[in-house]
Amino acid sequence: MRRKFKSGKVTTMYRTREIDGVQVREECTTQDQMNEASMTENEATLSWALQGAFMQPELRAMYGNVGNLEPATTQTLQGTIDIPSTLDFYATLMIQAMKIPEGVPTLTTKDMAWTKEEFKQS
């Protein structure tokens, strides 16, 4: 899809598809075709993060889907986590860099003037 915008309603759009190894430019004129082309583009553009090291089974088992699974989260911040030797080089560097340096105070919900209930709702 080309990133060309006009004012007013979109009545047609184009997408490039690969058919039998050949790039083909295809016009989308119906709402369904435009929706399909947009979803395909979004999937290709936005799903690349799912290929990252932290979304692979080994680290998802340690940290969970959103990175808040204990005890790995606390151990990472404290620098005491046992990093698997099979882990990707850059993921290992990232985990090591997440250690909170000595002398940096840890904030609590009390420091933010929030109750535990307010924190859970945010």
C-alpha cells in the first residue's frame, strides 16, 4: 500500500501482492478488499515484535506475556537472576542492563501516594 492521503473519503486503494513470485499491483475498490489490505499491512508492520527474544517460549515462561511474572521480574531488577546459557546474546545483555544500580531507591505505591487499590486499577 502506498502512503498517499487525500482529503475526503477513500474510494480506492492499491496494494502490492506477490503471486507466484511476481509482484502484482492490485486495486482495492470495495470495503472488504480495503479492510483485507489494511489488515494485511498492519499484520506485516506491527507483528514483527512477536519474533523478538522476549516473546520466545523460554523467556515468556520466565517473565510472562507482559513481563511481570515473579520471581523473575524482581530477580532481574536485583541482578540475581540466573540467565540461561542458551539465551540470545542481546537478550542476555538486556537482562543484565535492567539491574537497578546500587544506591537507587526503589519506589513503592506509598512513594507515589497511591493506595494498593488505586495502583491495581491504573
